Amino acid sequence: MSTHDHFRELIEAYAIGSLDATERAELEAHLAAGCADCAKALEEARWLVSQLAYLAPSAEPSDMLKGRLLQTVRAEAAAGGQPRQEHVRPTGIPWWLWAGVAALLLVSVYSAWNEQKLSRAVASLEQQAEAQRAERQKLELQLRAAKLQAQEAMIWMDPKSVKIMLRPKDPKMPQLEAMWHPELGLCVRGWKVPNPGDKRMLQLWLIPKTGGKPMPSMTFWPDANGKFSAMVENPPDTMSDTQALAITEEPMGGSPQPTSAPMWVGGVS
């Protein structure tokens, strides 16, 4: 052990006044020589001692403290049962026992402070990880939206797409249009479409040629200007199996079967 490490071990005992005269004089001479590290360590130890009255959780004593206590007990046993005279407080407890309790409290305070510091570091890392997850989800949604927009644009421009006009049952309502690509999917769009109202939405239906029940498809709302553009990513594999497209007004969340008469209908060639 270096001389410097030796003095660092004496600082805690010095802060609580448990050094003997020789060790105290030796440490004070070392501090007077201008050791900045030991002076800082002494300030921290004195601060911790001042906090002992506020926190005293259970903790294991350090190996150095255990060694000092064992040396004291062995020395008294070697003296033939005649313990040396100790300075005894009015309560009858030897000074070295008070020193041991104080050192134990000192270690406990330091352990609690270290645990709080670690908890703050862990909480900070968790916040950073959560922020990164949220940012990644945001980027994934943006990427998906960009892919859908690109695919929708391809459907409207590709010569293979089949255009379907959806005419309104009410002549005052605007006409809608759809574009069906045999490989890329089905898009529907419109302008100046009235808002379906509170807790209502528009739903697209595919009417099969076999006369079966309408197949429910996507749900959507027009924006504040009455504009909408929606895409069915997985329409029926064969367009010729579908007789017509229809749009109804349904409760929020959509319906498995139409609950109102179609507002727009368009035949599929």
C-alpha cells in the first residue's frame, strides 16, 4: 500500500474523531503539506458526518473497520482479561464503540447517496431510450405514409389501371372516382364531399358478381375541404369477380354489412 493510500484510509476515522494522537498528527502533517486530493476527501467525509443525524439505514461495516474492532478485542484478550482503560462516556459505552457506530453510519450515508446517483442515471437512460423509440415509430409511420403515397400515385398514372366512376344517388352530391390496378391495388378519391357527421364515417363495399353479400373494405373521412383519397392495399385478386363499388355511411369503426343505402355506386367493367 502506498503512503498516499494509507492517508486516504485514515480520513474517515479522522472526520469522526476516532484516530489516536500519533495517526492524527501524521495525517494533519500530510494535509498541511498541501495534498489536494486528501483535503477534498476530508471535506466530503466531514459533510457526510454532518448528515448522519438525518439518515441511518442498515449497512455492512467496511473491512478496515472490522479489522480495527478485531484488533481491539484481541488486544484486550491478550492482556489477561484486564482491558486497558478506555475513555468512557457517561452512558458507559467505550469511545471505540461510538466510533464504530459513527463509521457504520458514514458508510450507510455514502451508500445511500451512491444509490440515488445510480438511480438518477438509470432513469435518464430510460428516458433517452423511450425518446428514441418514439422517434423511430414516428419515422416508420412517415416512411409507410410515403410508400402509400408513391404507390397511390403509380396506380393513378399506370395505363394498366381501370377507371371507375362512382355516381351519387343524390344529384346534389359530387361524383367520385376510383382507379383499380390489377397488381398495385385500388384507389378512391373525391372532392367537396360532405362530412358524415359525429361518430359516422364513409365505408367502401365491393359487390361480387355471384350475388353474394357485399364485401366490407376501407373506411375514411373527407377533410375540412371535403377532399379524401384512400387506397385498398389488398383488393380481390381478380377484378372481373367484382360487379360494382359502393360507398355507404356507417357508424364509427365500420360495419361487417351495410346499415344504410349506398350513397355512391359505380359499375366495374
